[in-house]
Amino acid sequence: MNANHLNIYSVKRNHRFNYVISELFERRMGLKVAVFTNLEEFIKQVGPRFNYSHQSIKDVPQIIPAKLLFEKRIQEQDLDISNHDLFKLYSTKTNTLGFDPLAAAFFFLSMYEEYLPHLEDEHGRFLYTERVTVKNQVHHLPLVEHYAIILNEWLCNVYPDLALIDKNSKISVTIDVDQLFAVKAKGLARSILGLIADTFRGKLFSRLAILTGRSPDPNEIYDKIITLCQSKGIPLTFFFQVGDNSRFDINNPPHLNEVKQRINEIALSSNVGIHPSYFSSDNHEKLESEVDRLRSILTTPVTRSRQHFFRYQLPKTLLELSELGVTDDYSIGFTECNGFRASTCKPFRLFDLERDEVTSVTFHPMTSMDSCSQKLYHNSEKALEELIQLRKSIQEVGGEMVTTWHVEVLTGQTGNWPSFDLLEKFLEHE
């Protein structure tokens, strides 16, 4: 018997079904799966088996499917919520699990809610308080991983030799660089305006010291971040803004040699990606020009991305990024609180509900963001407690804790307290 192999029976299979088999059984449970739609062929199989149909099969564990995976339209869902021991969708009394974990996992991983009519915030984003997990205060749990573990243990009760889930976990640090320098390399016009403004604020001499190289730029914390992460063996990714200025975009002119040189220096010691500007999600030409611009600076492919302000149109923006060579996106996360926006702590492929197909883009869901911690807590000690708890919730199921930080927040230029102290203490905590 192959402990890593599972035979699954379903009356039919489609793209939705294939997707959740890949994400739940193969990627999260580590199993090699063979799907059968012919009952006679399925019955002949030996080893671990699973029946996902309305037809009972003797001695084979069964889950009667909810309608979701075999629907073709995008429509309002009757989620049949159960919240006794764990928050579950598509509850049923027809199996000992009490719900359909395949349908529940698909609902969260496909980000089904964002395709339905919904309320938006002032930036055109899905209003986070409307998400079912936030309404039920379970957004701090990686539910999809819990579903995988429940399903795995349920099957192991019947097939003790079936492999258990690997619960290894890790942390990664990502930095959003909205502006590479706070004072330097602003271009002639903006530098003159800055000098005038600082003259009235009584900060002229400190600005001149930075411009003449006698004092470091307030944003120059990059080497410190790199050294910290390297000392802990923590993967590190910087996302750079290289778009044009706007009300929400204040990055340095990307054509300046000083900007190009510093980006390349940082790229030598860490991963880098594009941080598309605020309006790029509404304008494909703008998005394309920014990806091309960073690619020309780095002279290497740009495969990582995170949208500025987490603004994107699902699935439009992600499909456009894919066309431009982006394979990994880090834009899935909350902007008002910490937690699991897609109810998962593992990378997952984007499923396009409109086209009914899996795309080539992999999401790396964010767990925490320093600006969220600042909104919620008056000091870094309380914020640290939450981050540690989120880390423990990931360690229980196995996964990756993607943390997000901002240069201005790390250095204390914005917010109530500098978040670098929080970053240091979090990475030092075992």
C-alpha cells in the first residue's frame, strides 16, 4: 500500500473539482490522487479510497457533495454555517465530519465573496467587515489548513497507513517601499518645494545635511533590515514603487541614477518585486509600463508583485500581471486588521471563477502588516502579543507567515511608534 496515494470517486469532475483536489489533497495533504468517475473501476482499486458522491460504497468513507463545486454560475451561497468546535461552511449531518470541507475550502481559496455584489471602502476595495470570517470573528484562523487536517485525520482513522500532514512552518518578511528615499533623489522641482517647506518648518539645515550626504536619509534602513533577516535566516522581499506620482504615489523618479543604483544594491541581497501604483489596477498600460520600468532597472525578470494599497480587480489585475510575467502575487491581506483574508496560510493558485479555470498566478497570503498593528495597538508590546498568537496558529497547522512592513512605519516617520522594534522582537521570539 502506498501511504501517499488516495483514490477518489466522483460521479463527475470539472475545473472547480480538479482545483480543490489539487489545493486540498495534493498541496496541503501531500497526497498523490487518482480520480475515478467510473464506479466499477473505482471499486477495483486497493489502498486508501474516498467517495465524494451521493452514492454509498461499502467500507469507503463518504462525503455527500455540496452543490458549489459542480455549479457553473457565480451566485449567492447558502453557506450553512456551523460554529461549534470550528467555523465550518456547508454543514451537513450526512458524514461524521459534519460539513463538506472540499466546498468550504473552495469558497475561501477562490475568494468567492469578491465575485458577488459587495460593499467597497473609499479605495474601491472589498469592505473587510463584510467578509464572512470577519463577521464571525474567525479571520485569525487559517481555516483551510484546519479543514485539510480534519479531512486527513478522518481518512487516517480508516486507513492508518495514510500519510499525515506535514506541519512545518516558516516566516517571511516583505517590505513595501513606497518611496526609496524620503529626502534625497526627489527630482529638481520636488526638491525645491521640499526646501521651501522645511524652511518654514525650521528643518532647513537637517534637509541640507541629508542632501549633501552629511546625514543619512530617513528611509535608509535597508541594510539594517537585510542584516537582521540574514542573521535569522528569514526570506526577505522588497517591493518597489516605480510609477508616476499621484495623490497616493510619492515614490522617487525611477530614471535617476541614484535610485537605480540603490535598487540594484538591495536586489543583490534580497528578493525584489514590483509595487504597482495606486491606479495601476484600473489601467493596464500603466501597469505594463511600471513592470517594464523595474525590469529595465534590474535587467532581470520581474516575477513578484504586491499592489499598492492592496488595490486590485479580481481576477482582471492578476490576469494582467500574469501576462506581464508575474508568477507570484502578495496582495491578499487585510488593511484594517491582521489575519487570514483567504482563510489560508499557504500559497495557493488563483482560480478565475469568471473563466472557470486555474491561472498561472500563485498568491502568497499576508498574515500581518505593521500599519494594521499600529491601528489596533498603542505600543509594540501589545502588537507583539498578537503576532506571536498568529504565528502559533500557523505552527499548529503548518504554513508560512508572510509579514508586511513599510519603510516609513519601521523608521517611525508615520504612526504612533516605530515598527522596527516590533520586527526585531518578533523575529527573536521562539
